[in-house]
Amino acid sequence: MNKMPVLFVGHGSPMNAIEDNEFSTYWKSLSSLIPEPKAILSISAHWFVSGLKVSDSEMPKTIHDFYGFPEELFAVEYPAPGSPKFAHKVKDLLQEDVSIDNSWGTDHGTWSVLHRMYPKANIPVFQLSVDRKATPQDYYNIGKKIKTLRDEGVLIFGSGNIVHNLMSVNWRMPNKGYEWAYKFDNYIKENILKANHDNIINYTREKPFAELSVPTIDHFAPLVYILGATSKEDKITVFNEACTLGTLSMTSYLFK
């Protein structure tokens, strides 16, 4: 099998899971752009816990980790099987740095995108947590350690948002972002395209835009994991390049 791509998706509002818009439309096309994976390792911003954990459940539950949304959204189930085999492979690669944990499941950072990409839920999915105690350099190093999964048919998938500041959301800006959001989003894009990963690992240098764009690391961290799993030979596709609600970047990257 050819090496699998790696993917980072800005998932934005949970409503993207059920609304037909420019973002969800592109998600539907993604499965046609990559080989069919043997399994998907999802690194979701929404499994943000102390410690690095991987799930090896045979049938992970669908988690609706949000509130205040329509019942239609809570009714979505994504019954993809898990992948104990590849979860244990991750455990082997990370050794004592990761523990098996099935207290979580498949959260909306994962299924909101995957149920568009693979609506039959027939590809095994398992999750790796974002360790709240780790540093961006740690996230990058983890990505490097799990990179070999690409050679085994595993799609390494990060789901978050490069700009994610819910405290400053502006509902009167449904299709636009603040100037600082665009500046930080463009800063990250320029450094991804130039493979200047050190500038992304040390994103806090980009003041004051970094402080506004990444007030907490949870939604930014999946991108750093993904960058660690990339190769110099990868061609980069940028898609869904946009900001919404003033403070959310939907910009996403496919490396293949």
C-alpha cells in the first residue's frame, strides 16, 4: 500500500455536521482524494485531558459533547468500529508515554467530519488524546513517533481549529473573521507551506495575534501532532480557507 496522507481539518461549529455549506461539501469530497484507510487515528481537540491516552475499544460510543444545539444534531450516531490492533501499535510506538483509556469515545470533533467523509461508518476509528500538560514540542514529537502508521494504511487525522476563541465570537460575522484572526491564520499557512515547523511549534512568538487566536492549546494542538507526522515529500493542499464568527478559522490541510 502507498503511504497514507495526513489530514488536519478545521471542524468549527458542531452544526457543520448536519448543515450543507462550503465546509461540509468539501469534507464529502475528501474520501475521493485519498486511498481508503485500513483505520483512522483521530486526534481531536475535544479529548483534552491530563496525560496521553489512546482508545482500544472495539465499538467506541458516539459522544455528543456539546449543548444548546438542535435535537437533530444529538440524534447523529457514528457507529464506526474501533481498532484495537492499531491502538496497540500506537502503544508500542509511544511506549510508557501513553496509556489505554476507553472512558471517552468518538467525539464530535471526529464524527462531525468523518460522517461526511465516510457516511457508512465502515472504516475503524480510534482516538488519541491531547495531553493538556504537554508542550507543542511534545505534540510534534508524538507526531513523529506515530508517523510510521502511514506506511500501514492508517489515516492520521487531526481535528481542531487554528484560530479558536469562543470568548470573542461575533454572531454578526457569520462569514468573516477579525483582522487578527486572518493574520494568525496566514502566519500559520505561510510557515506550513515553507515547512518552517519551528515557527508553528513556537507560535506564541507571533504576538499579539497568537494570544487572541489560541487562548487555550486544545484546538491548535491537533495541527502540531499532524505536522510531526508529515514528510518533506508531501504535497500540501489547503482547503476551506476561511474564518467564521470573527474568531474561528476553518482552514484545513491535506498532506499527501
